[in-house]
Amino acid sequence: MSLDRPSERKITFSPSVFEIPNTAVESDLASVMMPFDSSMDNVYKTIQNSCALSGYRSLRADDIWDNSTIIQDIFSLIFRSSVVIVDFTRKNPNVMYETGIAHTLGKLVIPIAQSLEDVPFDMKHHRALIYYPNKEGLQALSDSLTQKLQSIRTI
């Protein structure tokens, strides 16, 4: 029996909760999954800036309304994205669910969080960008995230 790397094996599935969009992956689209809270606005602005500096368009679920259900918009956004940035801050269950969708779809996921404690056990083997929610911390996040996104764009 051969042990293939997960990325070399292909599976076919038909989700019963989502409809598969009739669109292609957009190489310049980064989706952002994070808690919706006004205290996180500066974090989202930082992520948007890093994406723009790296040649990506960034969208969050509240930036779109294409379908009658929010989960279909989220699924479609992740499906169309080439990279998914997830902020595990506050252990938001929606972000965990959306990360699972992104992994199932084979997306490149970049985890970030304000504390390593917020990164779920099943995700701790992935490198995460940890940041402080102050001016210096957000600048450091911007620098690190921009560098990471730029390195992905060159692949």
C-alpha cells in the first residue's frame, strides 16, 4: 500500500449544504475569515492593506451578498479564493468551521491570532502569525503577512 501525500490524492464529493459555484478560482483573491466585531476593524484594515501590497484583492463575507444564505456566500468566497486568511482570535466557532471548509477544498490557509492559546489543538501544527492588537503589533502583522503573501504570489 502506498502512502500518498494528501495533496496528491483526489476525492470527489457532493456537498449537501452548499452549491458548488460555477466559477473558477481567482488567483488574486484572498478571503478573510475572522470574528465580526468592531474591535477587529483595525485588524481587517491591516489584512486588507497587506493583501493590496501583495497584489491580492481581499474580501470578507460581510463584503458580499450574492446568495440568499450567508453560508453559501462564505462557501463561494472560499471556493473562488486562492488563499484564505483565518484569524483564530477569540476561538470563534464560525472561523473554525470556515477553516475546515477551506482545508477540505485544498486552499492555502494562513492562520493568524492574537494569542497562540486561540489556535485550536488540531491546527497547532501549522505556523500561525501571532500579533498584538496595538499599533506596533498591527504593523508587525502587516509586515509578516505581506511577506508571506508576496512569497506565495511568486510560486
